[in-house]
Amino acid sequence: MHDDTAAYIAITRLQAAYADVVSRRAWAELEPLFLPDAPVHVDTVTNPVIELVGAQALGEFIDGAVERFDVFQFVPLNTVVHVAPDDTAKGRLYMVELRQDAESGEWSNAFGVYHDDYVAVDGRWCFAERSYQSLVRRFGTDRATVFPFPPFELG
């Protein structure tokens, strides 16, 4: 059983580590953040949901998705975490991607939310499952496209 405050801090550190790895495109550093068989679901709303398993598959997917940007920053905005007494937790992480297209120089933003399941393994918190959904996308000076907020229970 974990102390709620200590678990919350460890999980927000995990989320920050993920943001750091993605912003630096350091895909090999994703491995210790996830269970080896962690399912990851990516819903951009405008395309079918992408189903991945494990950190390597996630890194390969993100690398392909961000290769066209010469600037890419993953910025956490807010998080909510519910720690259970059994070394598990659920959370929501709101984020924005700040991006510049390498060819056109056009800036864009993508806002989204992650719904996460976490587990403590040998005293270290990691992602057991991640589900991402786009909330807003904006390119250049165009009006943003806004998507419905997905349902999710924290427990």
C-alpha cells in the first residue's frame, strides 16, 4: 500500500518524464516508463483508433508522427490522479503539443487528454495502459477544430 501523496508525486514525475522523452525524441528512454505489454490507444478522432503494445511500438509511432516538425514540444497542462490502495492508480493528463512544420514553417497546436492506468512495480510507478484522445487541433491562423470530451471514470 502506498502513501497517497508520495504516489501522486511519483506518478506526476512519471508523466513529466514521458513529456521530456517525447519532447527530446529520446524513444529508447520510453522503455522503463511502461509495463512491457502496456496497451496504448491513440484516438485522433478524425482517423480510426490506433492500437499499440509497449513502449517500443509507441516510440516508433510517435517518431513517424512528429518527424515533419523541426520544433516539437510536449507540454503537460494539468493532471488528476486517483491512487488506489492496491498499488494501482488512474489518472487524466491534459497536454498540448507546440509544433512547427519543417517545410512550411507553419505553427500548429494539438490539445489532448490521456486516460492512464498506473501500477507500482518494485516500488516504481509506470504506465500500465494509456488512452489518448485529441481535444483540439489548430494549424496556423485557421479556426481550431474542437472534438467532444471522452468519458472516463477515475474510480
